[in-house]
Amino acid sequence: MAIQFAVSLSTCLVLCLLAFPYRSIANGDALKEKTLAMIKPDGVEGDYIDVIKKTILASGFNITQEIQLQLNENTVKSFYAEHASKSFFSDLVQYMTSGPVLIMVLEKANAIADWRDLIGPTDSNKAKATHPKSVRALCGLDLQRNCVHGSDSPQSAVREISFFFEKSSSGFVSTHDEL
Ligand SMILES: *[C@@H]1O[C@H](CO)[C@@H](O)[C@H](O)[C@H]1NC(C)=O
């Protein structure tokens, strides 16, 4: 009895010491991060929504919000404003308005980097060559029609999530009449 008690006491001490500081961090919301994921028109049209969502959930993300939208030109132009001067901009706008998209907020620890890892290189041809298990290897077609989007930094994630999901900040949800 005494030995058993001593053993379980010391086991508990070790486990509690190991587990306590870890748990208090791991359970805190501080480590959780949100990122914006989008299945682009080629992904929606190619019927990849289910398989991509399964991959997302199997990789430990929660999908906390989602909305399917047909984007219009103005929305795409303002979402991709940083690319406005690039030669591919009008093609990009045409592509992104060519059919509905599915927009999701993904949540987990390290969500931004982990979702970027999961989708693979921007160029789908490169993804097929070097990251055959990535989402873009699965459903992307080329550099532009690359099937999915992921925020590239914490700043982008905040901006992009509020762009689509917080009515007051961008005005998107409240003023968009295609909803
Ligand atoms: C996902 O949601 C479930 C249920 O609300 C929760 O228990 C779990 O901690 C969440 N996981 C992440 C990674 O946010």
C-alpha cells in the first residue's frame, strides 16, 4: 500500500509538473490562430469542396465560419488590391469572378503557416512536382488557377477575415447585393 501510494504520488508529481505548464498554454486561446481559406472557382467547379474540407478537418483545423459567394469585380479588385499594378491583374479578376468560391475561417494553433503548408506552392505545377500530397497538387491547374487561397501572414489573415466576415469593417457583407 505504502509503496503503491508512493509510486502513484511520484507519478502524479512528474505528470502534473510536466502537464501543468503545458496545459495552461495549450488550452489558452493565445496559441490559437485564425486564417482565411478560400476554394477558388476552379476548385468549386471541379467538385473539390468535400475532399478539401475533409483534409482540413483531418489536419486538426476547425472551420469556424464559411460562406459560398459569387464574387463580383469590385470585390476581387479590393481583395487583391496589392496586385493591382501587376500584368496578370485583369486575368486574376476574370478568373476569380468566373464562378462561386467557398470562403472559410480555419482555426488551430499555427493555422496560418500550417494551412500554407497544406496547400503547397503557389504554382500548381510545382506543387505536383515537389509537394504531391498538397491540396494544389490535387486540384490546382497552373500558377493562376491554383484552386485555393491562404492568408500569407498574421496581418493578411486579420484583414482577409474581416474583409469577408465582419460586417462593419469592410462593408462587404452589408453592402454586397449578390448575397
Ligand atoms: C474544435 O472544436 C471543438 C469543439 O468545439 C473543440 O473542442 C476543439 O478544441 C477545437 N479545436 C481547435 C483546433 O480549435
